[in-house]
Amino acid sequence: MKNMLHAYSSRQHMLGENYEIYHYLDQRMHGVELHHHDFYEVYLLVSGDLDFLIEGQTYRLNPGDIVLLDTRDLHQAYIRKTDTPYERYVFWISRSYLRSLSSDKTDLLQCFEAPEKRSVVNTDFEIRQELKMLFQKLIALEDFQGEGKDLLAKAYSMEILVKIRNILADKEKLYNTILKKSVLIDSMIAHIEANLSEDLTIDRLAEEFFLSKYHLSREFKKYTGVTIHRYIILKRLIMAKEFILQNDSITDVYIKCGFGDYSNFFRAFKKEYGITPKQFYEIMTDAERAL
């Protein structure tokens, strides 16, 4: 089977409605900014020297590690050695497509949204090779000219995700990724998540955690890669998108998410995503209806 490589793109939105799959190999590359997606991501590291930051926790990745990201995970890759070949598979899948692949007995969304879900899982050589083969089959469909392309895409996607479900279900697997975390930052993130509708300021957070705002700001950026203000805005926007997809009115959404007034919410949404809240709703619902 031909091993197709893709030219890396920093684009963080899907062009298709169901899934996208990429095989990247870069000889020199720097990390990307902290971001999130409106879809799920399966990331398999083949080679490279990097740390992966997810929601204030830093994972030292090893070849064969799988990263599972849901729609709320703020994440970022830190390339430690830019001259080390950086090879990985990246599989993006929309929520609606993943739901369509699930059954009454097997909910594939639980790969990403189960309460006990692990963000990073270490795999052995055999599992790694099986996943790589499945990814390559899915990539090969880009040039497939025969009948049944849509069915093969579903079959391969389903097999990848069922395999991941079984990896996660095997409690005896070794999860040996080194993790750097801070109890303080974990507590701050939990507090922010629980109070997004409130008036969250650095001064109030400093009072809540009995620390100077300068120390708090420095530690937060050290572990998350962004300022407290930036993190709060991103989390509020993620929450807003979830409310919009639940058919909440826009006038209710900006209040629920703590933006204070509609103009602030509209500007922040348009600046971050390049579309208006209404356009976002239309794009997502059109994709849902297409399935």
C-alpha cells in the first residue's frame, strides 16, 4: 500500500462534513498555538521529541502514544527538538458523523467523552502497527475510483474507533507517559469552568486562591501557555458554541457565558472563528442534516 504523506497545514477547521485524515512528516517544525476544535481528534505520534499540553497538563509523548481530544479540550504541541523528524497521523471526525457510526450497544463518542477517558494512551508495537495500517487505508481512499467509497470510509473509521474503545477498556495496559501538572492550576481551571457565567477577573481569582495576581498570572501561563484572560475567553466561546447547538437563543447565550453584552460576545466570536454565531449554527446544522 502506498504510504501517502501530506503537506502540513496550520488550518484548524474541517473542510469536509464527516472526517479528515492526514499523515504528516516534518523535518523542522515549531509548535502551534493553543486551540480547540468543533470536532474530535485522534492523534498518533510516530516519531518526534515533543510535549503535548492539554488543559494545563503537559504530557511527554513517546512514539506510539495516542492523544484523544474532545471539542472542549484546549491543547497545544510543544516541539522540543526542531531537528528531529516529526511524524504523526491526525484523524478528525465530526460529532454528527461519529454519532452516525455508533450503535445502541456501542457509543463511540465515549472514546472522547467518557468521565474516565484518558487524554493520552500509550500503545504497544502491535496496536501501533494496526492503527497505522487502518489510517493508511483511510488515506488511500483519497485516490480510490471504485464503487463503495463511502461505505469503505465508514468501515475503516468505525474499525479505528472500535479499536480505540477496546484499548481504553483494557485496564491492564501500561500508561507510562510522564505528566507535568500543578495542583494550583488544576484548581484554577476547575474554578473557571464552574464559574464562566460570573464576573471572572484576575483580581477575584487572586482573592479566591489567596495569592498575588502577578504570581497567579505567571504560574497560569507557565502551565497553560496562555494568559488567564485569553483562557477564559476561549472557554466562554466553547461553552457558547455548545449552547448555540442546543438551539438556545443568542441573547441567552452571551449572558449564560459571562460576556456581559452582545457586542463583546459577537466581536470575540467573529475574531476567533472568522464567522458570526448565526453562521456557525447554520454550518453545523447543515452538516447534521446532510448525514
